[in-house]
Amino acid sequence: MARAWFERREQVSTGVLRRARGLVLWMGRRPALIFLWPITLYFYVVSRDARRGLARFYERLSGTKPSSARLVRHFYVFAQTILDRVYLLAQHPDAPRCEIRGFEQVTECLRRGQGCVLLGAHIGSFEAARAAALSRPELRMQVIMHTEISRNLDAALGPSDRPDAAVALGSPLGLLRIKELLDKGGLVGMMGDRVLAAETTRSVSFLGAHAEFPVRPFRLAAALQAPVFFFAALYKAAGDGSRYYEVVFEELGPAAPSGRERSFWVQDLGERYTAALQNYCRIAPDNWFNFYDFWDASASRPGPLSRPDNPPGARPRASLDPTFLTTDPPAHDKL
Amino acid sequence: MTKQQTAFEYEIAQLLVSSLNLALDPSAIDPEAPLFREGLGLDSIDMLEIALAMSQHYGIQLRSDDPENATIFASLRSLSTAVAARRA
């Protein structure tokens, strides 16, 4: 979730983040929110590309240029969701409450012993939903991530012994484990809106213009042969001004058929996913956390951390399985 | 030059081509070439599909905690050998 900032700012070290985590847990959420303002303003000022990318989103959404105040508030909402990850992961009393909506259909599948695939997006806080699962076992999910991208941040913001470590999308044995988990009636979550370099994409109409969406999450959902749901944890304000997370679930389709209909199913799923995402963008525009021009295929997207052993533009390193070290080659397009 | 496939390797190759929807002649798969990356260029999702197709067709379980996984999925030949051994 925090990729847009932290991954571009490789100088933010794990050590600094761990100290910041200790500090905000110690001071509590209210004082931390005050300190968050100058930090937000700093990032707002220095992140020119993020400002522009976000302005493009509002233009697509409403047809008009957003005011600077609106953009700053948007940055502040994002900053709050990162802060909340700390409280939620620590199960701290200051952690905002989470309300769950639309989970009945998921429960129905689980009752039959059928696991479900949850497709998320960079809208709201995927991490808040993950963190909420620490205290609500019914929400517990195994997360599949593109690579090791967020793991440094994960390690820094959460307790060091997280029980819900992510599986890498590029890890074949990891995916086999995921399938076994689904067959046992588990929940599996992944993102469906972020394209990495050298990845097969599909152009889909999104908020009135074509945008590139990745193909792999949808191919994987088909291969896993389980019912698929859209999900997001939206950061909202209640009537009394207090903030909470609303974790929403929406059914996208039953398990994929096998054989020739498969590719139509994948395409269909992609369209329903985009429609759901579009809908939640309208409901909670300030929860959109793709801070780059989403409609420009050449826009620089947040990639893996730039480290000497992982230079910019390099293929993401992808395996959590030491026995099966492999990275994903560009997938042959099957759509 | 492509090495010769055995009859069973050809059967497995046909299954790979049909279950992965590859635009490829099954007999053209080099049995000793790597299935992933530089070889056939398959990815992790394809491997999952292969494991599921093998269990559907031959009733064998290829499990994530199998210590031999790294060798089983190395090539068409190693996959065929493993399937034949487990089916028996």
C-alpha cells in the first residue's frame, strides 16, 4: 500500500521505520495524527509525479482539475492509512474499528469448505484488511504479492513474527501451497490493478479511458478454480467524525470452468473487477492510492526497491522457496 | 536438434499443450529442455496448471511440500518419469 512513497524513497531504511513504529505506538494515534501533517506536506511538496498522477485521477473521475487542498487531503488520508497499519498490526487500542460488509456470500462458500480468491486493489488499505484479520479469524487470508516489494515495509511496520507472511506470485511452490489452502477452505488475497515492468497487460476501459491492467492475477484466479470476490478496506468518516475501515466484499464470479471457456471467463472476470473498482472509486475517491498516471502505460510505476542487488528496471526477484529459485518470464499471452 | 521423446513423454507433452493452451506441436518439445524460463518459457501459474492437470488425468498428487519438486518440474523428461513412478 505504501509503495508509492516508500519504494521511490529508497533512503528510508528499515531501521528508521522500526524506530518510527516504536514512537507512534508510544505516543498514541491522536498525537501521531498531528505529526503526520508536516510529514504529509513534505511528501506533497517533493512528490511532483505523485501530485500529477493523482490530479489525472480526479480529472478522469469528475472532469475537472482538483484543487491543491483536495490533493493535500488525499495525501493525508494515505498517510493515515499507513499509520493505522502500525496500530492494527500491533492490535493497539488506538486502532480504528473495522466494519465488514458483504461477507455473507464468502461465509457461505467457506461453510461448504470451499476457499475463495479475494481480488483487491490500491484503493483503501489492503493492509488494514490484512491487519484486521489478526483479531478476526474469519478474515484471515493468505496474501500473494508480486515479489518481495512490500516485505521490507511489512517487516518494519509490523511485529517481526507476523503469522500471515505473503507468498510471492512468482513462486511455483508457493502457488501450489495456495491451491492446497483453497481446497482446505481458506481465503487468498491478491492485488489486481498494478502492472510491473515486462508484464503482460490488457487494455480495459476504466473511468472513461483505456488503462492497462495486469493479466496474471486473473489467470491465477482461473487456475485456482475457486469463487472470486472483489474486496477493499475503505477508510471512511462516520457521522460523528470518527474514522473507521469498511471492509467490503463483492462477488465477481464462481470458480472458472476448464477448457476453452476459460479464456472468456478470465476476460469476463477482468471486466467485472474493473467495474467494481470503478464503483468504489466513485464512492471513496480519496481512497485511490495509485499515485501515478494510471492511464499512461509508460508512466513510471513503483517498482521493487532500488538496491544494489536489485537495480531499477531489473526483473523482480520472486521466490520465497529456496528450493525453486525462479523468476517469472514474460507470460505468453493467452487471452 | 530436438531429442527423441518416448511414447509417455509425448502423452504428457500433449497434455501440457492442451491444458496450457500452447500454440505448439507437442512433439516439438525437447524432453530435456527446462520447462520454465529459458526453455518453454512457462511461469509459476503454468506450473500450477500442470500440477493440477497431472492430478486430474493420472490421479496423482503433486504437493507443495514434496522435496523432489525442484527436479520433478525441471523438464518434460523428469516430469514424465515422476508421473509414471507415482502412477504405478
